[in-house]
Amino acid sequence: MRQDRVRNFCIVAHIDHGKSTIADRLIELTGTLEKRRMRAQVLDTMELERERGITIKLNAVRMNYSVDGESYELNLIDTPGHVDFTYEVSRSLNACEGAVLVVDASQGIQAQTVSNLFLALDAGLAIVPVLNKIDLPAAEPDRRAAELEELLGVAQSRILHVSAKNGTGMEELLTAIIERVPPPSGDADAPLRALIFDTYYDRYRGAIPSVRVVDGRMRPGMDIGFGSHPEDRYEVAEVGYQQLDQRPTDELTAGEVGYFVAHVRGVRETRVGDTVIDAERPAQEMLPGYRDIHSMVFAGLYPTDANQYEELRDALEKLQLNDASLQYQPETSVALGFGFRCGFLGLLHMDIVQERLEREFGLDLITTVPNVEYHVYLTDGTTEVVENPSRLPTGSKADHIEEPYIRARITAPADYIGAIMKLGQERRGEYQGMHYLDTSRVQLEWDFPLGEIILDFYDRLKTVTRGFAAMDYEFADYRESQLVKLDMLINGDPIDAFSVIIHRDKAYDWGRKIAAKLKDLIPRQLFEVVVQASIGSKVIARTTIRPLRKQVTAKCYGGDVTRKRKLLEKQKEGKKRMKQVGTVEIPQEAFLAVLQVE
């Protein structure tokens, strides 16, 4: 295929605006897949994606379409829509020349729409604006088109009106992609440079990267290397392109999208954003934009049954083969035993990993309270990076602590400005500004501590705005805060699984709520159980679980009162001994309840 007949594009949209359905219609219209193999959300290959209606793992597909007797090769790169996967989306956009920007005709522009648009514009892509779901009774195509016109600065006549569900306007969309998206540029005779935008693991053939060839050619038999570790060399065994399955071909040339097999051991060697180079004739300049993926949220994963520790370790190892952004290391908890400290891109990523471990590997897990990464500056001039509250330096060792902040964009109807302002102030937000998207919808910008939004902020935002708000965020920087370590003590023993790093002003309220919840959830013992919340040696909240009383005097009938007194004194002595050696069994519900504190 001639380079001027190739079009590389992606579809960007807010969650649930119809991105996967548009991809289905394009695949159907171009005859890429036989009708017997066609199904809804065909590019979403994971069961979890289909259940939740979101794209977690990106996919690529090559389609062929003819216009006016000319045949075109269309490479669609399907991208995740959630903020957790922003880096993967940015690399996918760099593999394209154009982006189809999809907006729901009933909901209008949302926070993630704006975020993905900025990513696409930063990558220099041609934008094809599309209003989807025009067949819905609640659709307002004229009003939404005016919003898009103001956002993009394009005439409303250039905005396509489609309904992916019933196929309306899809042929016009294909024609617009061919006309408006420029063909790829690149020199097929230059040294090889190819961008890795995705990778997955095959148990028989190793890590298989998806690439966009920017310059040069890639063919079987040649030796390649990677820009991040050029000392390693691999021989290419196969190259090809994807049409929902892998189709081998003779070579991939500049401008084309495909995959290659080189028997690479794991996905950590084929990092997203890295440059593939020719080992014999290496390019002098790598492709820009590559960076190592850093975890943003950390939590402990522990099996409820201690015998499943080995199974959990094997499951994490297998999962990491397909997900290089998952990090884990062994750790021990006094309350929960042996487990792993895991790093995730965000809360959705954490939720997906936990659900996959439970579904695919049959594990029953307890998750500790999610934390973020703190920078602790010590009095001796050194700095420690802490993501586990139990490792936070205490007393006079720490000079000050910095926590990560994010810049959030919240889109909502103007009626809910007051509720959002109140919620933002409760979560220690720093208000940055607001502007109206139209007469009834606003976008607010806030700076939030990441630790304040990782638990239930999004749920609270949806609650106070009756489900109309949308939020997107990006990492901003680290800032100094008055943070303390809050411990929960059961009969004087700290339970590390309940420890949190929290702002000093919120510590008392949090400790009181956790103590009250534990009082309800920990079963009564034959001895008194004291639940305390403490900062260092200072107890800030306390509650007591009253003991069960065994009726030792029930067998006494009549006789002198000293008989009963003697039995009660004996019971009292026994309870003292029991308290010294007795342990309190904390039910799993107690650990889950900490995640649901409001």
C-alpha cells in the first residue's frame, strides 16, 4: 500500500459516549470481520470490559475501504477512556495523524473529552468532531454542535452527526477520515524507528509489542534493539498487522501499524513509548515522549487464607506479564500475615487488578486502605519516599512531609456550583478558577491532594450533583502539608492494616469514625476490648467493647451469699489472665469498612 493511501487514526471520547460502538460500525462497514464473528464491543476482548462497558486494554485493527475506486488502508487504534491510562492514551495518539473526537449529543462535552482533546492537539493530530447518539429522545444536536464549535473553533457544518447504534452517518464518517486525516510521513529508507504503543504477553512467543513504524522497515530475520536498553539485541521472527487476530506479512514500512514477534521475555522489556531501532544501523535520535510509568496509588493485598500466599504470588507474577504498570513487593502485616504491597496507576486500575485476581485465579483477598507516595524530608538532610504508613519516620526524625497534588477539571451543570465548592473545601482543595461552557454548564479547576480523592471523592461528587458531574485530573506537583500518622490500637497493640497518613486537622474525625465502626464490627469477647486512635503516643479517640458475662452463679441456688461472691472473684481473676494472653479476631468486614468511611 502506498504511503499516501494510509490513514492512522484513533477515537477519543469520555466514558460511555459510544466510542466502542462507533468502532464496531466502522469494522462492520469496511467488511473487516465476517458477520458470524461480529458482536457488540468487538474490540473489548476482556470479560470485565464488556461487563462494565469501558475500554481497559487498547486494541488496534487494520481496515480497508475504497472511495472513488481508490483503496485505502485505515489503521484504527482503540484507546482506554479513563484518566488512569492517560500515558498509554498519549502514546497511542503519537502513533496517529488524526483523532475522531466523539461527543454524546445528549450529555455534551465532559471533562475527559476536554482532556483527551488537549492530548490530541498536543500530539498535532487532525481532529474530526462527531456528535453521536443523535437518535436519542434527549439528544440536543444543535446545542451540542454549538458547544463543539466554541471549543474547537470549527464551523458547525464540519461537525458530523451520527448514530453508531443504527448506523446513521457512518459512511460520511469514513469519508471524512480519509479526507481530513493526513497520510503518515516518514522515510522508508532511513534507519528503523518504531514507536511501541502497546504490548501484551503470549505464553509461547513472549512479549508481542504493537508498533507504529515511523521510519525505515521492519522484516523477519533482522536484529533489533530498544532505545531504553540498546545493549540487548533480539531477532525478529515475525511481523504482521492486526485484524482482531494476527495476520503475518513480509514487512512493515514507514507509516504502517502492526506487531512483531522477537521472543522477548516479558512486557517490562517492551515498554510503552519506547523506540524500536535496527541493531545493525541504529537511529541517532530516539522518538520523543518516552517515560517510565510510575504508580500513583499503593495498597496491600493479602489472602484471607494464609495458605493462598503462594497462589497470590504466582497470580501477580502472571498478571504482571500482561500489565507492566503493576508493581508489587512482599510485605508482612501483624494483623493480616503475609501479603504484597502493590502499586497501581489509579483506583480503577486497582479495582481491575483485584477483580481479575479473584475471578481468574480464584483468590479471596483483603485490600488495605489505599495510600499515595509521600516525600519525607528528614532532619539529617536526607529524603525518604514512603507509600506505606507503617514505615513513616516518627518523632523528631522528620522535618516536613510533602504529598502529591493533582489538577482536577470538573464539568457540571451550573446549578451545582455551590455543592461542588463545599465538597472541594472539605477535601482541602485549592480553587483555581471557573468558566462557562455554555449558558447552563460550567467547568471548575481545583488543585487537590491526591490522597483526598482516591477513596470516595468521585462517588461523593456524583452524589452532590445527582450524577451530572464529570471529572478528569492530571498530576501537578508535590507540596508541603501538615501530615501525621494515625494508628488504630486494639488493647494497646497497633494494627498496621488500619494505619493511615492523614492531615492533622482531619485526624480526630477519622479516628473517631474508625473506632466507632470497629466497635460495631468486632465481636464481643469474654474480656473488655479497648479500641483507640492515636497519633504517636497521644490517644485522640477511644471506645470500649464491653465483655460478655458468663453466668457463673447460675448453678448456685439458696445458701450463703459468700458462695456467689467467691465464684465471681474467681471469674474476675480468670478474665485478667485471659486479657493478658487473649487475642482479638478482627473480621474481614472491619477492613472493608475502613474503605467506606464517610
